[in-house]
Amino acid sequence: MSSHQEFLAERDKIDYLIQQGYYIKNVRENLSGAFVEFESKIPDPSGKKDATQILHIKNADARKYFASLLICQMKQAQ
């Protein structure tokens, strides 16, 4: 898979979680990429939907993308 295709796939996963009402809770980076933890803003009363999701983001452009989303999220929280 090309680097650009990898970026698009990872960006789509991030966008999907954001659209589902998740926000970035925590980021852990290491040499193999970033592990981004998302938490749901909307509690699921049935308990079927997991409140947290973790994505392993490997592509550098996708890491820049979620970092820009995180900055926007922090500005909105102020």
C-alpha cells in the first residue's frame, strides 16, 4: 500500500470515530507510531458500544492530521 493510501485509510478511521461522537483522550507515541485513545462523548445505555477505542496510527501525515484535530479539540474545551 502506498504511503498516501495508508494516510487515507488511517484518516478515514479517525474521521469515523469523530463522527460517532468520540474525542481524543490520550496519545502514546513510540518508534512504531502513535496509539491514539478515543473516548465516547455519548454514553451507550445498552452497553453494546465500547466507550473507548484505540487506533494505531503509523503514517506521519495521519499523525499530523490527528494532532491538528487535537489542537482544535483543546481550543473548543477552553
